[in-house]
Amino acid sequence: MPRRRPRRGYPVAILAGIDAKKTVLWNVYSESIALATTIPKPPGGTKATSNPEFNYFETIVAALKPIFSSGVKSLIVASPRKISTANDFMAHLQKHHAYFFKEGSSWGVHVSGMEGNASDQQNAIALAKSIAFKNTSAATIALETARIIELLDACIDGDGGDTEVFFTLDETDALFQYIRAKATVDGEELPPLPEYVLMTDTFYAANRSDPRLQRIMTIAKMVKVKTRVIQAVTDSGARITQLGGLVCFTSPRPPEEEDEDVRRDR
């Protein structure tokens, strides 16, 4: 009898384990955890590297951006006691990537720090299961999803333009099939892509095997549309439940530009 693969679940947060020698990024899912990448800390300053810490932190940011773009924007930074690198990295984000945190930014990143070891799989899994991590991530995710709901409500209350909101599985499936059809034709211009596909965890659990939802998630990943599963028991989840459990909204936003500090310090 073939062995059943363990369920991964839906994305929850990003865990960055920072110690004295490296940074390990983990994708935390509702039912598992998976390694994203490992970034070794460079040695001290050399003739070729005038600012090794800055370059190290920028390498971490470059690895995080594609994950943020997929829709998960809750980052938990964990480091053992007496390791200052984690705090230094969070300060680097605030100074050189303040656009992540600006009001109204399409990035909408939320970052929290905690004490813990996530430098290898065994420790990362144990940390992700801990009460301390669950409390920290729940608070961080609540801030993230509240901002997403603000974007959603602004679209619902909007007065036309390219803003569109879809409330059913059939409507959203039809939209993504149309997007896929356009994407497979050379030279064909894509329609305005959705900002997010949002659903509650109860909706996801009830429909995870539905070909329509599977198709939506696959195409969304292909065209880089952000998706987010939100716990129904939260305030943000209650809002999505009011709308039927799933909502997709299209609201084209201008691309974010990096901070002047980053361009200057390169």
C-alpha cells in the first residue's frame, strides 16, 4: 500500500532562525514546516566587502521578498538568547525597507521577534509547535490580516475604475480560467490581476479537494496573485465569513519603490 504523503496545509507565516553563523528561513504551514533557504553569515569585513552586515541583511531581504509577494507577510524572527543579530536585522528592515511598513503599502509586512532556536529542522519544528510561537505569530498575523481587510473594504466601497470583487467560487474560478487563457497566448495582455484571494480556514477545509479551488490556487501561484487563508475565529475571518467564506478582489496598485537609503548604501 503506497505511503500517504503528509499534508502541508496552507501558508501561515515565515520563520527566520538567526544565529551567530547563519539565517535559516522556514515556510510555516498550518500542518507542517518546510525549509525555504539557508543564508550563511559572511566573515568580517574584507577588501571586497566594505559592509558585510549590510550585504548579509540585504541577502536575507532578497530571499524574503518572493515569499512576501506570494501573500504571506507575517515574519517571525527567532534567535537564541544573547544573539543580537536578530534585533539588528529588524532594525535594518525599519531603516532601509520602511516601505514594507508604510500605511497603505501593498507590501503590508508585519514582523515580530522572539527568543528561540530555529537553526535546524528539529528545533524549528519544536519552536513552531510551542505556545510562545503560536502566541507571537497569532498577534502578528492578526495585524497583517486586519490590513488586508482594510484593502478589501476599500475595494468594496470603491466607486468603479478597475476595482472588482468576486464573492463565489464559481466567479473566482471563471476569472482565473480567463487569466490563464490570456497568459498562455503570446503577446496577449493580461487583465488586471487580483490583489488577493482570501478565504477562511473552514472554507478551505471544506473545499480543499474541489477542482475549482485547486485550479484557483494553481493559477494564482502561476501568475503571482497573493492568496491567504484566515482563521474564521478571528475578526478578519469573521469578515470573510460574512462575505461567504471566500472573496477575491482586484485593485491594481502602483509598484512599491525601495527606500532611498538602500539605493544610497549599496
